[in-house]
Amino acid sequence: MKRTISTFTLGIIGFLLLTSFNILKTSEYDIAELYQSTELNANTKALTDDGVKEVSVLLTPIKLDIGKYVVKITRKGKDLYKVDGKNIYIETKFCYEYSNSEEIVLKIESSYGYSKGKVIF
């Protein structure tokens, strides 16, 4: 009887230790908007609130089908990521992941609203 209790206790302790370490730690962030990029000719300018600025890429909002996609992304700026090999950009909210061709799950949940879905690292 004592051996059974000891084995059971060790089993519980082992389970608690394993579950306290998040081995498959993931981070997820809201998607603010999805964009299709268009490369522009050299010396193309845009009028902004700060005046005339030279631009090289135009980002136009798009809608993606609801679902989960596994893609590789690269950080291009604060809260802005480019899907590698595609002309798609993802604007996130408060995402501080510095990825360089990192494989992630892109979960599209809606075409409207505060969040379009999640980026899961």
C-alpha cells in the first residue's frame, strides 16, 4: 500500500512539473488589417499629412477567406509583417516578435471589426 501511494504521489508531482513548463509556448496577436502590396516606380510620391513623401510600396486593404494558413513572415516595421514570397502584408496590434522567415499560423476569423484574426507564433 505504501509503494502505491508513493508511486501515485511521484506521478502527480511529475505531472505538475511537466505542466508548469509551457513546452509548446505560443504567442498570439490580433490582426488589425491585411494588405496587398504594389511595388511602385522609382521617384513615386504620395501626399501625406506631413507633406509630400517618396514611396516605393503601396498597401491596399484586402480580405482573405476565413481559415487557418501556415505561412512564413518577416518583420518589416512596428506591427507590420510581410508574408514571404507573397505580396501580402499583415498589420498587427502590439506585436513585438522579431521574425525573419519564421513559420507561423495565420488565423483569419473575420473580414470586419476590431480584429480580423490572430497571428500565432
